Amino acid sequence: MNKPYIRTMIVEIYTSEEWKSISAVVKGEYDLLEKDAVLLRTIEGKDWNDCMRQHHELMGWEPYKPWIE
């Protein structure tokens, strides 16, 4: 018996020293990053909110406040 396919989202987190910034982008959907952007980590989750929740936890930030649809 085959397991059901569960679609997940992959978000890449980049950091830029020049711009003192952190960017979160869906893997493969964005290519306009800062010239010095370096991949910090890749996060896999069930959706954007889940990925951002994980990212905030890993960064030691306050809990993520999800988008309300």
C-alpha cells in the first residue's frame, strides 16, 4: 500500500552582511537576493506559517505571528 503524498514547503533563509538583513524565500521561487547573500538554513514545513514558526524558534525570536487568511 502506498503512503499518501504530503506536500510540504521548503523555505531558504539567507543573510546579507552588506545590507544587515535576513531574507526568507520559498525555494526556487525567488532570485533577487542581495549580491552577498549566503544561505543560512533550509526549513521544511507544512506551509509558510509553519516554516516561519520554526525560523523564529531557531533564531531565538519572539513567537511568529501567522498571517490570517
